[in-house]
Amino acid sequence: MSVSASNFSVGFRHIDIFALNSNSEPAGTSDSSGVPYEGIHYEAARALNVTYPKPRQIIQPGDDSVEAVQTLPAIAEVLTAELQVGLANFDAISAVSGVKVISRGTSKFVSMATDQMGFEPYFGILAYNQASGRPGGAESWNWYMMPYTRVISTMPSFADTPQSITMHLMPQIVNQQMWGEALTLATNGNTTHQALWGVSLGRPRIAAWVADGATAAFAFNTSYPAYDAASVVCYVDGVLNSGAAKTTTSVTPSGMPTAGQRVLAFYEY
């Protein structure tokens, strides 16, 4: 069963951010650890507001009238987003800010508005909400990816209303997918992007490993098995491994990955 390319969506269910390796892919854990890298989950997500760049409209006048209208891409704006979360997670704020959580006595604290602004690390973003497809109204999941993004945390106001923390998301222009696959005109119709918009039957998930050269099968987190083996897609060093053997609990690339190779599974659960 394939997902409908037409859907309605609502709400905001989940967001993960992924530390990236030197290849700008999710930083995998050693497969000998038995646990894949699955990013940092931001709890109590409330809203993800995306601002899309407005195109320029050039009006060509003449003879007291408009002779032509031309449309050009924006040159002073890019795609940006704001994430609203309710839970103050100092470990997550520390990770995206590149500063440390300090413990003194029974208190914990993290510096804000520091001299490290502009030097924050880049992260991959995966967020999704619930969708209903056409025809038939079958449940599906609407998702965004931002492959290479700075996440700028702010401080919430104090008031007699629920706390809301704004995280500014600044996705960069890149020439690959978050799993390392290069964008091409032949495959994608474009060679650069800032974000990816998708829909799937199950909830999207990323698991990443670094091969140790001795393990053939890479097991998913037992709490998040794939809902269908057909949803599992495997990449080795950013290249689609179409011959991989896939189950709902693991993926086995064709040809044992050598030590240090990057293995990533994009699947639905």
C-alpha cells in the first residue's frame, strides 16, 4: 500500500534534532553498542511556524499601463522557522547552543546570549504531524526535514500563562538529503534545497550507526520497530543500498559494511 500524495494535516506531534557528523549526516553510534543514534527528542512541542521566502514581482510599465509582470526568486529572504516548546530542557538547550550545563550545589544552569552566538553547531531536523489522505481518508503522517540547521534557543517570559520557549531554526542551503544522498536534476529536479516536505503511512524515524566491520545486521530500537519492512530504506555512506535485507526490527546492508562506514535507516513506525 502506498501513501496518498494528497492529504489534510493538523496539529504538531513530534520533533527530533540530530547531531551531524563531518559528512553532514546524523552522527551514528557504534553498532556494537546495540542502540542506534536517533537524535534528541524535543518534548512538549507546541508549534512549528515556517516562513517561506516571498518571490519578487517585477512590473514592467509602459504606455500608462503594465506591459509585463515577471517573477524572480527572493534575494533578501530565505526559508526560516520558529519552534515553540513548553518544556525547558537544559541538556537540549546546551546541545544546540554549544555551551555547557553547569551544576553547583543542587542547582543547574546554562549561559544564554553568549559570545558563542554565530558559532552554534548545525543539526538535522525531523518533525511530523497527523494527516488524512485522499482518497478514502486513510491516516498518514505529514513531515518536514531540514538537513543542516542552526537552532537558536531563547528564554521564556515569566507570566501567569503556560511557559513557551521559542527556538529559531535557520536551515542552510545544501546539496544533499539528510541521509547524505546527493541532489541531482535527474532524480530530484533540483540541486539544492533548505527543507524537505514528505508524507508517509507510518511515523517517520531515522536510525544511524557507525559500522564496526563485524556486525552484518543493524537493529532498530526495540521501542520503535518498523510498522512494515517495506517502509525501511537503507543508506551506506550516503548511497542508497537497494539490496539491503529489511525486517521490522533490523536492516542488513548487502555486503558487510567495513569499520567506520556510516549506515542509516529511514523508516516508518
